[in-house]
Amino acid sequence: MSGTDQSHATGESKVPQGIQQNAPKEVENALPNQVHNTGSQSQSHATGPSKVPEAIQNVAPKGLEEALPESIHPTNK
């Protein structure tokens, strides 16, 4: 992946502008909106402590999260 020379933020961002411009869109979208608001609707569907890194939880489809064992990523499916 390479940078895009532009930020994909649609709102406030705590990420320095130089990093925003050089980060791939996928990386920007993986950040929580409270840190770097891209307007993405990505979110975790975990209902308790998860062993899956938060950045992956936020971009994984709901079906994938629900397919994981409850002991690894609880979703109360």
C-alpha cells in the first residue's frame, strides 16, 4: 500500500496532516472516528472483551465477527 497524497478525513482529526496525506485510505478508515473522522460506518460488534485487535474489529464485516468463537470475540449471536 502506498500513500495517496490526500487525507480522507471528513471531520476532526488528531492525526498530523503529513501522516494523513501519506497513509493509505484503508489505514485512515481503520482508525476510530474519534481519532480520525473519515465518516466510515465501521464498528465492532463485540459485546464484551475480545482477543481480536480493535482495528480489525472495526473493519471486519459483522458476519465474520459473528463467525468467531464467543471465547475469542463475544457477539452474543
